[in-house]
Amino acid sequence: MSAMISSRHKQTTLKAAALLVLALVPLTSCAPASPSSGKDTAKLSLEELDVSDYFARDSGVDLKDRVYFVSALKELHERPLNEVGRKGVAYRFIALPSFYKPLCVTAYFPDDGESLITGKQIIFEPRAGKSDSSRRQILKAPKIQLSDEKAAAFKKAFKQVNFFWLDQYDQYTRPPLFEFDFNGRHFSSPTGDWCIKDGTLWVVEGWDHGVYRVLQRQILSDDDPVQQLANSLLTECKFLPENTGGIY
């Protein structure tokens, strides 16, 4: 009798363990994936880098957008975020306005070493005169070393947002928008083509010791904590226009 009870107990234990494994599968599948192209991208020139070196296929961003984002990053002379190495945390905010040049701000918090905020913005040199129509583009690239106190404040703010576990398709997500109302009119896309509102498209990347996440956001919303963080970094780089709440 004791042998039968022992056998039943073992079966019950095995079934419970199997159910526990099945219950955990959906949770682990939701974990952010780390991009890996299988190459040492740090040895490649900017021209040699391809789309998959910046955004993995399973990043949640379709190919058309990935190509667009990478072209903007290369214009800003930006490299893949995962090149910061596994012993560190980094966030990059890429602003893609409808009618202006792209810009980006990166916050980097290494395990050892100085914490930095770097910005990249394309501006035009001042006109030599009213008739001067040819102006060179200049890459403005401030680099700010953060004090321990300020770095701790930024890291705390990012941690409170819980960036790596935010819903990738929440109410702030930008494309695709298949239909929307604007200025009293209703716009729809019966053919399945994307309808995208005018304004700035934000691409927000995060890297934490080998774990990667990318989000796309709508134009600035005061109640979006991710864009509030973006504004704080833009302010730090003096990229935020004066007397405004953000970049349109």
C-alpha cells in the first residue's frame, strides 16, 4: 500500500512540475530579446553596418521602419546601441520630425566609469548674408559627464518607468495607425496602407547588460513617462526649444 501511495505521490509531483513549467513559458516568452547579428560590429565602419546590426528582426519593428531608422542614425554618425558592451545600461532617444533633420540623445551608465549623456543634432551654419542660400550642415554633438548624484537621479527615473517591461503596443505607440480623426475629418486606410499623423516620431531604445528593447512613440504627450524622460535628456543637451513642452 505504501508503495502505491509513493507512486501516486511521484505522479502528482511530476504533473505539478509540468504544469508549473507550462505556466512559466508565456512569462519567459515576454522577456525582451537581445539583438545579435553574430558580428563584431565595433570593427566595422559606419558604411559597413547594415540594418540588422542596429535592429534585430525580432525587435518588433518592421523592415521598412528599420531601414528608415538606420538611415537617420547613420546620418547622425550613430552606431548600434549594443556596442556599449554588456557591462552597462544605455538608453537612446531618436527624434524623427516630419519637416526637420533627425536628432538623438543617448544616456550611458556603465558599471565602472563615468556616466555620460551625448547628443547629436544636425544644424545649418549661419547665413553669411540675406542672399546666401548655400549653407553647410553641421553636426552638433555635445558630450556631458554626469556627476554621481545626477547619474543616480537619471537611473532612478528610468527604473521607475520600468522601460524594459512596458507594453510595446500601448496607447502611445505610433505606427501603424489605420484610421484616425484629425481637424474635424476622419481618415482611414481601406487598402491597408499606413496612415500616420504629422509630427515627430520617437524611437526609444534601451540596453541593459545584454537585454535590448525598442519602442515607437507618438508625438509628445504630457502624460507619457518615456517622453518625459526624453525631454529631461533633451534639456540636459540644450536641444529642447525654449518655451516649449517638447519637439513637435
